[in-house]
Amino acid sequence: MTTAHADAAVLEGDLVAFFDRFLTSADGAAAAAAAAALDAPAVLELRCTDPDVVLHVDVGARTVARGPAEAPGAVAEIAARDLDDLLLERLGPVEISRLLEEGRAHLEGPPPALAALLILAGRLQPHYPATLRERGRDDVLAAPGPEIGVIWEAEGPPPSLVGQRRPWQRARPSRATD
Amino acid sequence: MPTMLGPVSTWEDHGVERTGTLPNDWYTSTELFELERRTFFREVWHCVGRVEQVAEPGRFFTCEVANEQVVVARGRDGELRAMSNVCLHRAGPVAMGCGQRNAFQCPYHGWTFELDGRLRRARGMEGTEEFEPAKLRLPQFRVGTWGPTVWVTLDDAAPSLDEWLADVTPRLANYRVDRLQFAGGRRWRIRCNWKMYVDNYMEGYHIPFVHPGLAQSLSPSIYTYRLGDYTNEQYGGEPHPRGPGSRVAGILGGTQEFRKLKPPMPGLDESERTGYYFHWVFPLTTINFTPDGLLMFTVRPVGPELTESTFLWWLPEATSFEERLLQAAIVNFGHLVNTEDYEICEHAQKGMQSSVYHRGRYAATQEMCLHHFHRLLTSHMRPHLEAWEAEHRGPANGAVVHGNGHGHAAVPGSAR
């Protein structure tokens, strides 16, 4: 539990306000227009941990709601403190990658949806510090970020990858066995 | 029966087409590793740190080169020096970690040294005879810089760093490396011999199997090799730089759109915009120029079957949050590729312990860089192996034939 997000209800309020601010802005309108071109549902399910909050954002319909989505196009899971560091631009590329490499952030969804999420994130990000300022969350804004530009080392061995098919790889036609 | 020279089987070069790969005992022998550490590693240039770490007077960092404790420091006179990090009194460290100091002080008994290594003060030495502090100085080693990096060799006779890196240096200009920022890196400890890990870098032959993501980013038909004196170069072209785009695994899980979202850095020529230049620097460094920045990785042999690999990233300053995420995708992809290499190297290291495998064959059109590495390594090691042989078996013995019980003296699969 972090000091900045000790209360799940407060975090949920911050996040709903953040997505509301985005969705009702020109950025949200542009994202909705872009979402119309997507094959996948333009619904992001955000699972925040420590404290636990689940929201889903329908970019096409420009709505945010509490709880999991029925059919999310993409799912993002991340600790609240890491989400702060990410959206308050306290992380460099190596630190952002580290979130994924250490399993502290997790993304699920087909590649086009994740690519769309990446573009969405670019439009979304400025609304986070703006929302926190509007809500007087100076404690979150002032919390120090991690040291960046460092050389890090994982504690354990990396996961086994060799010979394993990746989720984005096309399946090979199965060979008849009899 | 394999012919032995020193603690390992001999390797004779008959060209990449007709030669067997380095015998397995080169990857497992404790005696060879100790010999490499006492001799070979002292004679080559090691990338030990970054220029930004020693940008101003008083800035320093410590490192280890071939078991030698070294401190690299910028003196008051602006000169960059590499010195022994071993106190002249009782061998304590005169500096630890990195930072900025006016002088170095050994934490053991408090001897103090100037930034240029001269002994400033040795407390409590009254009554010690024939002790002249003014004449004492930490031994100095050769140091040089290349691009954003600092290099050290312990050998006064080694070629200059400029000569060592001559084939790579011209690339610095187009990539505007001076404008890139150090973004951090990641370190791995891999349970394999350092040569196993370096071998793996030397060819793209394994890419379709070990790196399915990278395989979709590089075109097998645009993969070329070039050999230099102390370096070699592999070039991998992206398959569709302006079409559907490369598929980059990692954060995006593979997307067709990556290159559309993340254009190459400005100032690059056509081949640089549309491909990757992978340079290996004999024996323990790689310098990789990509359309998105510079990636270097350094290799530190820790033990006969333990190696440390450190990735270092220099990237342009991101101008937007989206660009930073795309850079993160690139970093993530690079780390994924190395994690795949890590794993296959550990598997192959176990294979090197086999009683029925002695050595393999080069894929003649795809593993010439590997052959180049083995040729450079064995030629540098030969005098040391001969000296070892003379010391352990007597000069009259010369190179002697020993059986290892496996009967694999001939190159497997070769015409005899």
C-alpha cells in the first residue's frame, strides 16, 4: 500500500475523473473517431492494484464505468504507484520496459488493440496530472519517482522462452499424427 | 585423439569451410579460464563505463578488469586516468562505487590519494624507515574514450583504442551519438562460458529459431557480414521498412505498424534507416547501431561457466509520452532478445559438458564472424597456451596428443 493511494475509493474517484476528463475533451473525441476504425472493441479494462480498483473505458462510446468489461479489447494491469510514475512521466524507456519485464505491468489483447492503446496513451497522459491538480492531489503529484537511467538486474532467472510459441505468432498447421 | 596445447584441445584454422568449431574444453576448462584471466583479458580493451560518469574533475567510477581492481577518475587537470584501486598500504579499495571526490581515501587505514593517484597522506607512518610518500603513486593503466564510453586495457603494448575501434568509429557521425542520452540498462548473469555468449552474437543463423520476433524484423535476404582487424560487422535489414512495417515483439506483442509510429532517427543513410549494424569488438563488447538509437552490451567473464552481460541504451530524448512508450517497446524488445539468448546459451553450455560432443562445424556462409572470433582468440591465446604447456609439461614436450576418451579428433562431417 502506498501513502499516496491508501484508499481504493479515493483512487477510484481519481481514475474515473481522469478518464471522464479525457473522454469529454477534444482528445477523447479524436480517440473515439479513431476507435471506429478498429476491428476490435475499443474497450480498455484497467486493473489497478495496491489498492485494487477495476474500471473499464469504452473509448468509442466515450464512457467510463466501474468494474470489469464484458468484452474488453485490451486489458492493462498495473500497481497504482507505477501508474502514477508512468502517467506523471517519471519513468524513462528502460524503466517502463522494466515494469513489463518484472511483471509489474501486464498488457493483454491483440496487437492492433495494443498498438491503439499505445496511441491512446499519448492522448490520455496529459489529462492525468491535470486531473490530479484539479482534485488537489498534491500528495500524488509531489511523491518522488524512482531513480531513472540506472542499470538494473532481475533477482531470479528470466522466464523460459526458447521453443515456445508467442501469443502473436501464427499457429503452425498441425501435423497429422496417425 | 585431440591434440592438446596447454589445458585445451588445439584449434587449427583451415578456413571456415573446412574447420571445426572451437572444441568444447575451451568452454569448460577452469585452467583455461584462469589462463585467460591472467593473460589474454589483460591485453585487450574493455569497455568499463560511460564518459558522463567522469565528465567533471573529481568524478570517478570503479570497475574490475581481468581481476584487477581499477578506478577511473577525471583529475583536477581535466585528464582522465585509470589507476589501480588497491591501496599501496594493505590492499584496501581507495574508491568504492562511483561519485565525485576531491581525493580518494582508503577506508581501511585512511591513506589518502590525489585524483591522479599520488599519495597525499599516509597517517601514522612515523618511525617507518625508507618510506617516502612523495614517491608513491597508484599504478596507472591505459584509458581511452570512444563515443559515450570509457575503455581500459592493462597492456602497455596493446594497439591504441583508435586502432582497435577503427572500423566502427565512422558510424558515430550519422547516428549523432553525441546527441543521444544514456537511458539506463539491464544486467544478466548467465550460466555459460563467456565464449558461448560471444559466439551466439556472431551469427544470425540462430535467429529464426531462438528469436521469432527478431526474425520478423530482419530480412534473411538482407543479412551481410564484414570482418575487420579487431571487429566484425553484421548488417540486418528490416524487411518492409516503409510497407506494412516490422513486427516488433515485446510491449506490443508484435505489430505491423511499428515503423509507421516510430520513424528512424534523422540523419541516417538509407541502409542505416532500414536496418541494424551489429558490431562486435574483440573480445567482450558489442556496439549496435539501430534506427532508434545505440545499444551496447559488455560481457564480463566471471567464472569458467558464469558470464555477466550488461545492456546499455543511448536514445534520443523523447519529445512526447507516446515516443517514450515506443522507445520502451524497443528496449523491451532488445531485452526479450537477450533473454532468449541467455536461455539458449545456458542450454548449449550444458551441451559442452557432453562426453560425446567435442566440436561442431561452421555454417560456411553464415558463421564467418564466429570463425573470425575463434581465429582472433586462438591466435592471441597461442603464446599463452604454449607458455602454459612449457610450464606444466616441460618445453621438450611441445604440443602433445592426449586422449579424452571420446575419439573425436577429426572434424565431424569433414571430407578426409
